[in-house]
Amino acid sequence: MRLLLLGLLLLLLVLQYRLWFAEGSLAERARLREEVVEQEALNAELRARNAVIERDVLELKSGKEGLEQRAREQLGLIREGEVFYQFQQDAEPAADANDDE
């Protein structure tokens, strides 16, 4: 009878160890759930970025307007006959002439 009780106690300890610490334990399950949530958030961000890129590609394929807009914004290109003006802002405001007197 004691041997049976000792065997059952040992079996209980082994099962408890597997439940809390071994592969497939509750702790590992919680960690994997957190990892899944993080990956889903990352996937959502990447899907949004891919949608923007896909819209850009379709826009560039569809006509000259998108291509012209990109050339103007990113490369600073202008059409023939246009005049390009570039304004430069001062880093520091000029000191008043009255301050020196």
C-alpha cells in the first residue's frame, strides 16, 4: 500500500513538473501567445506598408501624373520652360541695427 502511495506521489510530481516547467508547459504557452500577438501587430504594420507601396506602383503604371509628381518631389525636376525658385531660410534672425548703438 505504501509503495502504491509513493508511486502515485512520484507520478503527481512528474506531471506537475511537466505542467509548469517542461516543454509545452503553461509558461511556454503564455510566452507563445505573447509572441503571436507581437507578430500579428508586426504583420498588420507590414500589410499597411505594402498597401501604400502597391498604390504607388499602380499609380506609376497608370499614367504620367504620378511619375511627374515623384520626379518633381524627389528629384527636383522641372518642365521645359518653367523657372525654378529656391528660397533659403536664415538659420538665425538678423540682429537689429539699433542694438549696436
